[in-house]
Amino acid sequence: MEENISLKELHTFGLNVQTAQYTLVETEAQVQKLLPLPAAHLILGGGSNMLFTKDFEGLVVHNKIRGIELVEEDEKTVLIRVGGGEVWHLLVVWCIEQGYAGLENLSLIPGSVGAAPIQNIGAYGVELKDVFDRLEAINLSTGKVETLNFEACAFGYRDSIFKRKAKGKYLITRVFLRLSKEATFNISYGAIQQVLEASQTPLSIRSISNAVIKIRTQKLPDPKKIGNSGSFFKNPIVENTVVALLQKKYPSMPVYPIGNDKSKLAAGWLIDQLGWKGYRKGDAGVHEQQALVLVNYGNAKGSEIWALAQEIQASVQEKFGILLEPEVNILA
Ligand code: EPU
């Protein structure tokens, strides 16, 4: 257990904040020994989806449970069991090396494996739920290891049981993923196809991964260079009656239909229309290439980034009548 530790290097916004107490855990038994946790506690993975608006006056438990194992194999698939503390992208790289398909579209997403199911990470037409089998998590009230299957996790768009009913209840120790030995490629997302064609490499999980890495590095700031948490807001899901009215006014607005009644709109486009892209106030700003990404140019305070986010939220609400919901966890 350490005291008054800086969190600057432990989260991707790179803010100058501290935690009162810090400990890392590498095994299930170490987690169980810490129970009961103090009321003010935070389970930390890669820190890629959180905004600290001030110092954290509690205990940070850093999940460093490692290990990637093959647990089942049949003709067409493998089942792997991965420690929650593994780095997501290193898992993707490992899978590509083994020839296991399924994660290539999710290349370069910052963060840890244990955090991936919490918000059902997704990119370029694939979500974690598409390869998810089950997970093991320690129930922080009982100390028991529980298994949660696909249904129990109640995955949705950037959503799961861990953001709702089970919020704060568990520490995710192991994630089981079902991957394919015979790749079926998902290149439906426009930009992937263009990049693949331009690179003239044959279609493979490696070439898809390279294309995704190329697109991400062009559009999204590298957290090692400019602090950020990826998309700050979720893309809003809106009734089609509302979408139709907006489309009349804004014919070029991107719309992604979901079933018959609703559609997803591009929060980045809405924010961009209001001229926020490239905006900067002090060291808090809106990324120059992607209006959905808020950035810390060096010494911004979390409270300044949150104030900027709220200004953006209010302006989108005023112009389009849509309330953007943060994707990032705000620690107020
Ligand atoms: N757009 C603009 N201006 C902008 C940003 C976007 O006009 O400043 C337009 C784009 O031209 C495009 C549309 O908005 O027509 C959507 O943009 P993009 O394809 O860049 O994706 P996104 O909706 O902004 C989502 C995810 C990303 C994920 C990409 C690719 C969310 C909240 N974000 O972004 O995920 O990488 O799609 O699949 O769902 C993350 O969650 O942190 C994240 C980076």
C-alpha cells in the first residue's frame, strides 16, 4: 500500500492528480485480502476512460492480473482466458501472431482487458461482445469469484451490466474470448476498405489490423503525446421521427439506422458543426482532427476539461436539441 501517489502516468488524460492510497493486485488472492474495500475506492485498469476532476481521496486498486492461456480448441475456434490486467492492444497483437481472428478491428484501443467488457469496447464495425464468451470477477461484497456469461453482462452500445446494476460490484479478473481459426473479415467500415486498397496488401487479419492502426493514428491523438480519453461522448441514439426533422435541416448529417425506430447520430459531426474542432482554452481543447476527442495539451486541470465538455454539451443541446452523454467516467 502506497500513499499520496501521482496518477499522471496511470491514466491517459495525463492530469496532475494524486490518490490518497494506491495498491496493485496481481492475483485473485491479493484482491480477496484487500476486502472489504473502503467506501471510496476505484478499480483502475489502463486509465483510458476516466476524467479526474480533482485528487482522489480514496484507495486506487490497480488491476495487474496477467496471463493469456488457451483453454479450449476445436476445428474452427479457440477459447482463450486472459487476465484483466493485460494490455488490450498487446492481446490483439498476440492473437494476430497466433492466427486467431476476431480482435483485429479492435487494434490499438487503449486500456486493459478487464475494462473492455465494462463499456463493451468497439471500433470499425466490431464490438467486444462479438467475441465474448464469459468472464470471471470477484464480487467485492462476498469475495467470491463469480462467472458471468454473455447474457448476464447485458451488453449494449458502449454499455453493460457493469455500468448499471453491477456498477462498482466487481473486479474483473479473467475474460474468456472465443476466436476463430478461419478468419471471416469485417471490412464494412468504409475507411478500412480504402486503406486496404491503397496499401495493396492481401486481405488478412494482419492487414486489417495495420489498416485500423493507420486510420486510428491519423485521426486520434496518441495519449503518450497528448492526453485524451478517445471519444469523450457517446454517439446519441435518437428516435427516427426526430432524425427526419433534423435531416430536413441538415441533409449532410451522418445517420446510422438501428432497427426501424431509432438511429445513431455522429456526436463528432454535431460538435464539429458548432465550430468546436481545434478549439483551445488554456491547455484544455478539442482535437484538431476529431471533434469528439477532448485533449489535455499538458497542464490542463480535469475540472477545466469537464467545464469544456459541459459547454459543448450545452451548445449541442441548444442547436440540435440532443443531450450528449459522456462515454468517459467523470470522477467528481
Ligand atoms: N465527423 C465529423 N467531424 C468530426 C468527427 C466526425 O464530421 O470532427 C463525422 C465523420 O466524418 C463521420 C462521422 O462523424 O461521418 C463518424 O465519425 P468517425 O467515423 O470518426 O467515428 P465516431 O463516430 O466519431 C466511433 C467510436 C470510436 C471508434 C470509431 C470507429 C463512439 C463514441 N466512438 O467514433 O471509438 O474508433 O467510431 O469505429 O462510438 C472511443 O470509443 O473512444 C472511440 C474512439
